[in-house]
Amino acid sequence: MVVGREELSAKPRATDRQPRGSSRKAQIVRAAMRLVGELGLAGVSVARIAQVVGITDAALYKHFRSREEILLAVHRQLSQRVFAWLKSAQAPNAVDRLREMGEGHAGHLSADVEYFNAPMFQYNSWICRDAVYDQVAKGREETRRWLMNLVEEGKAQGCIRSDIDTDLLVAEVLAWIWWEDLSYLQDREKEWAVGTSAAMFAAILDRISLPDAASNPST
């Protein structure tokens, strides 16, 4: 995977072909997602997307009214994966839930460089003040609020220290997420990245947890 690569094959790849009967709209979104990861948002055009899918521009416009509408649809799908990961942890204890989330982050998100990590990185680094920027900013804020609520829940349960600054803790967790994503994007040596990431997240949890509170939430 080379983020920002300038040239793409004109032919659809096997991973872009959808099973018979699936929606053309979903196929367009998937193709655009890969293109965003490889070329960045600025490098993605309707013509490029149509070329990868194997249809004409006119056929593509039957499903989406504009390039911007496609880019927004791609980001919504990426955001859905983020919240699927956030909600994947089921432990009643907030610290244990955070631990589950940390252990599962790479498998759910970072390791999928082509269809999550690279395109999401491009969205998060988009600086043009347009509808895409606004949607990305809204998604980041929703993620931040979700994590803040989880931390506050942990304080109420008595498993997270009450003196912990919630805003700073969430910023630290987000920084860790971006670090793990970047490690996979840069093709870091896997064992090193996995071990370092686990140690970083464990250090965060050790610092915020109350002694003997893990796995024993208050009722």
C-alpha cells in the first residue's frame, strides 16, 4: 500500500468486484474508498471511480449526484466501522471495556489498511472547509463524546480514578489510536508495533484504574 500513489490500473481489481445481485451503489462506494486511500481526497474524481468500477460517468451519476456525495458516503461507512468497534466491547466494567477495545482496535480497524486505515487517515487530514470537512469534524466529536461518556461511567462505577481529567484522558486515548493506525500505515515491523501498542495502552489503563477495581464494577 502506497498512500498518495498517482497511477491506478484502469481495470477493476478482484477485490472491487461485488457478488452478483449486490448494489452498484455499494460497489461505487467501495471503489471510491480504495481510491481515497491511495490518492487522497483531492486525487479522486468521478471519472477515476467510474473507471475502477468499469462503468461510464453517466451510469455512476444514476447513483450519486456528485463527487462530494460519494465522498460523504464513503466517510459514513468508515464512521460506522469506528462505532462498531467502540460498541464491540461488552464488559460491564468500563476499564475492562476499554481494555477490550484496545486489544481489538488493530483487528477491527488499523490492520485493514486498504479499506479503513488509509482512507480514514486521508479524511482526518482533509483541511478544505467543505461538507466533507464538516462531516469528518462531526464524526470526530461524536467519537470523543462517546469515549468521554465511557470514562465518566467508569468514574461512577468506581473503577476509574475520580481525579482523572476526562478531556485529557480521551485525548490520550485518541493519540494512541492514531499512533497505532500510523504504525500500520508505515508498515512498521508487526511484532514491534503490536507489543509497543499493547504496552502503551496498558500504561494508560494502569494509571487511571483504581486498585482492585477491574472486573468488579459497583452496582
